[in-house]
Amino acid sequence: MSGPRQYDSLEASELYCPTCRRAQPVRRHLLLVLPNGNKYEYRCAVCGTPVGAKDDSDASEFNAILAGRRLT
């Protein structure tokens, strides 16, 4: 398939929570800053149960840490 990429990255706004037993809003938490990208965990906004994970390929935070810049 060629053509313009419509979606570079998708973010979850709700996921199924096994503790609440229904789809709930989620919050994204940074777990690791790696040389090849970051690892995030999605947690239920109601009870805090981990309900998913995501890896991205944005190494800018890692490079900023190596350069000694503060992350905002």
C-alpha cells in the first residue's frame, strides 16, 4: 500500500478494565526511556489497574537525557 500515512500514532482513551468489569477511561504512564523509544503503560483512571501497554519509536527523550537537557 502506498500513499500518505493517515495515522502515525494512536492513543487509547478507554480500555476494558478487568477489575471494574467494563470499559473505563485510561491514563498513560511512562515506564521506560529506551534508546529506540519509550515504553508506556495504560492504567484504569478509576481504580489504577494496568490494562495495556504501548511502545513508541520516539528517541528524543533518550537523546535529551544523554545531552543533559531537562525534560518538560
